[in-house]
Amino acid sequence: MTITITAFANALDRGRGLARDMRVRWALEEVGQPYDVRLVPWEKFKEEAHLARNPFGQIPTYEEGDLTLFESGAIVLHIAERFPGLLPSDANARARAIMWMFAALSTIEPSIVDADIVEYAERGKSWQGERKAMVNERIRVRLSELSARLGDADWLDGDFSAADILMVHVLRRLEGSGILEEYPSLAAYIARAEARPAYRRAFAAQLAAWEAAT
């Protein structure tokens, strides 16, 4: 059965690989599964056809036969469980990989998303500067903890896994902020992931979609 994912027809990141369909593309490339992409323009995200796939009117979505999924973390976990290569076979190692997937989305990502909200949605507010400093300090606390745990390891826990896909994509949202440069081990971690052929293919596909829409 053909896998179809939904992505922005005109993503705000201008093809930088930050939209969340990048996580799904990358996972599918890692496991060697072909997929089709349904590009949805902004004005159609709240229309009935897309809301039937995702009731919150967001991307990405994943369709395969009679299965439709939304939420990028859930989709990446499904891909990792459905196809070999992104989760360890050892039960304990597998549980730890899934733990790190939750950590990426529940512990690391929220403050990083808050920083984007402060930068763009709260621009011009009298308290923006104070809140930005507070959010950035929370980010630094989490990155310090993550960097200490990663140490000189290549990946979060043993071999590359679905957890690294989610963690690296979350961390990439900080590129250009100046914060990542404070943590050389995390910058090197991201660079290793970006050098993977599957990542490069996924990035090129997302960039091509944005260029075709502009």
C-alpha cells in the first residue's frame, strides 16, 4: 500500500527543513520506504477534507490503506515499529529509545517553541525582552542537561534511532539563535545527523516542494 503524507504547500520556513513533515520524511527515508506527498495550501487547512485527516488542521498526516495518523511523534513511532531500522531489537534498548522520543517532544521542544512564540507572536509587547530572557534560560538549562548526558556519544542511546530523528529536528529549531553554539557536543550531534544520506534526501525533497510552490 502506498504511504501518503501531508505537508505544507508553502511552508513558512522557506524550505529549511523545519516543518514537522521533515521528521516523517526523514524516518521514511531511513527505513527505505517510498511515499507520496499531498501538499496542502494554508487556506485549505481548516476545510473538511483536511480536518478529516487531522481534526486540529495541522500537518503532517500519514495515510496507508485504511490507517490515518496525525502528530509527527506518533507517526515516526509508527514507522519505527512498522519497518526495521529505527528501534533496537533488545527490549530494554527499545524502551529507552521510545523514552528519548518522548523526551524530545515533551521535555526539550516546549521551551524552544515558546522562544518562537516570543520572537514572532509577541513582538512589540512591553514585556517581550524579559520573557525572551526567561525562555532562553529555560532552554539553556535543558540543553546543558542534554549535553551532559550525551557526552562524547554519537547518538542518544547506542545506535541511531527514531529518537535521534526527533531530537535533532527539535534542536534544529534553534539554528541561528546563537544558543546552539554554546554546546559544541550538541552542534556536532546535529552535524552528524545532517550528514546521513537519509536526512539529505528528506531535506532535498522538502526544499524542492517549497521551491515548486514559490
